[in-house]
Amino acid sequence: MRLAMCCFVGLAACSERAPRERPRADVPAVQVAASAEAMPLVEVRAREPNDTWEAATPLAVGEQAHDAMSAASDRDIFALAIDRPRVIAVTLSALADADLVLEISDTSGTVLAIADTGPAGTVEGVPNLRLEPGRYAITVTEFVKKAARPRKGAKDAAPATPASRDPGQAKYTLAIADAAVALEDEREPNETAPQASPLALAESKKGFVGWRGDRDVWQLATEGLSVDNVIDVQVMGVPGVTLTVEVLGADEVAEPLMSRRAKTTGPFFLRGLPVAAGAAWLRISGSPANPLTSYEVQFFARYAEPDVGADAPAESEPNDRAETATRLSEQGVLGWLDQGDVDVFEVEAQLSAIEVVVVPSEFMDVALEETAGGKVLRTANAGALGVSERLPLAAGRAASFAVRPVKRRGETTLGGGEARYKIERIEVTPAPAALAPGDDAPEPSP
């Protein structure tokens, strides 16, 4: 990610952008205009020069401006006037040979949003930015990769003259419209707890990973839930985007209580987090950005105990590290595995050897790993769907092991019973010692 602070002549000088990782070239361009209300836009012709606040091209919601990125050093500033609180969608069309960057700032120079999905030929935009009445600056620039440093002892090369573009290839369009978002959906900015969008129990809401570095925070309405409840979070994925979903406690800057990272077009889950753990917020981010297609998020509550008739207790999340491992009971345990999930268990030292057996659903392939000190000592993985994995554990020592998903059927994340597994612990009875020559077999017990 690169961060850019856009300022203006008369306000502050414009700083140089730091280099950032280049996006993959196979990421498809997105059409941001689909997130805006369908309405005709008034045409506005920009006037050059417009690279300062004083010379900025005036622009209003419901208008689209036509301008040109005549050279890599060009900078175009548009002055947006907002007359009432509103949520807007901003769309910047693509240039075939230029990686354009869109920045939205207020009059103090504070950057509210940066759209830089990249690379060249990609439409940029912000689909749902909430603005209060006032004036804002929308700045269009081009990202140019810095030249490599000359080798030690080499003569300094003369500075290159910025190449100009053919006027017909340099034209772009900047459109501003009211965003077509429902009242209950996400509205930017919402990257911190004070700005969080509320999320009620079982309520479905939509949001966007609208630009590089975008993070959405949702406030979980857990009032009225019992300490006997656990929370399940469901997120519908975005095509081509790897989403990261984190459950945060009351201190939003502390380490997440639970997190998942998955790339899927279907739903994926974070299951079984106890209400007593203090879940208060959800934070969703992703890469690459997609300002056209929204994700969908919900959370549910249920009792921590497994289904009626189950013969083993349920796992307790979070248990993805040795420090938070679930104790394996005599009855075993029931658990879920979803994309990005790993479940860690511990076994106390036993008087006799035991065998740990993981029985997955017919739609899952799992790996069973014995771990110690963060290292994998042994792995059991038959490499097939629905096949049980077995790990023998010697008597007299404690052990830690992890269960991981290996593969899924297609791209759809499993749900409900299809994602469940059971762990059984079987006591290993030692084989009888072999008889020495001449020894008689023991008398059978009466």
C-alpha cells in the first residue's frame, strides 16, 4: 500500500508518495458507476491549469468533469461543494497507459479516502463516502515508479524530461453522484470504533472494500445475550478479493480475539466465540480492492452446548494458538473448520498410550499435526475427503495438536454440518508379551 497526503498551494505543499507494492496485472478493472444512483450527469469541462486549490475546477454532485492527464507530472484538482449531509459515489475512468490515483481531502488537507486499486487501465473510485456540508478537494494524479538508484561510482544521469501523451489518449472522466446505498448499509468513513456502523443480531448489511487500505469497523449489538451464548459471524465474499475478518474486544487497538482470511465467492464463517470473551467490534478489510461489488455481513448467537443428542462437548474459540488451546476431554470434542481456521487442542499426560482420531464430514479433508514450541513434529494427512486422520500419542507426556482444513470442494465454503468434525480419543491397549519357550499360557480368568 502507498499512502499519499494531498495538499494544495495556499494550504500546504504536496508531499512525495512512498513506493508501494504493485498489484497483480490480472486483476480485472471494475466499473464503479454501478454503485451510483442511475441519473443523468451534467457535463463539466475542466480548465487548465487546475493544479492548485485556487485554480481548482468547481464540481457538484450530479456532475461529471472531463480532463486530461497530459503528462506523468500532471495534477488536476476539483473543488467539490456539498450543501447537505449526503453519501456520494466517485468514479474515475481509466487510462490505458497510466495508473491513476484518486484522493479526496477536506479543506484542512486531511485525506478522507485514497482510491488506488491499479494498475494502468483500471477504473478507480470510492463507492459510499459520507460527507458533511462543506468544500472538498478531489485530486487526480498518476503513480510513477521511482527510477532505480545509480550504481556506486556511476555518473549521475541527466534528469529525464517528463514525456507528454497524445491528447486523444490522455482524456479521463471524473463523475460524482449520490450513492445508491440503503440506510442500513455501510457508510464511509468507518475505520475506527467511534465511526463504526451498527450491526444488530441476525441483521444483514453490505459494505465495500472500496480502495487500497480500506478498513470497515462494525459495532456488534450484543446487549441481551447471555454468557452461555457464543457468536457466529457469516461474511459473503467478493469475487477476486481476499477478505480478512477480525473480531475485536472492547479495546479495538488490541490483538483481535479471532480472525479469518479467505478468498471465496460464497460465505465463510467465524464460529463459536463466547460472548464472555467480550466481542464488541468487527473489522473487515481485503485485497485487492473492489469498489463495485459489496460483501455482506451478519452475526448470530446460539448456546455454546452442542446439538441435542451429541456425545461430545463443543470446541471453544478462539483456539488457534497453543496459548488458547481447547482441552481434549475423555468424550472427545465436536468442532468446525472454515477457511482460514485452525483448531489447537491439548492432552494431559496419560498413564497409557492413546490415539487421537479426527473424523471429518464427507466434504472435508483435514490434516492432524502434533506440535511443540510452535513447530510441527508429525503430520497425519491421508489426502482425501471424509477420511479420518489418526495420531498416536505415547503415555506419560502431555501433547498439543492442531486440526487444519486441507481443501474444499470447489470455491464454496462449507456451512452447517458439512463443516463439522469430531475428535475421538482411544486408549491403546498394549499387546500381550510373547511367551518364552517352555512357558505355559496363563490360566483364563474365571
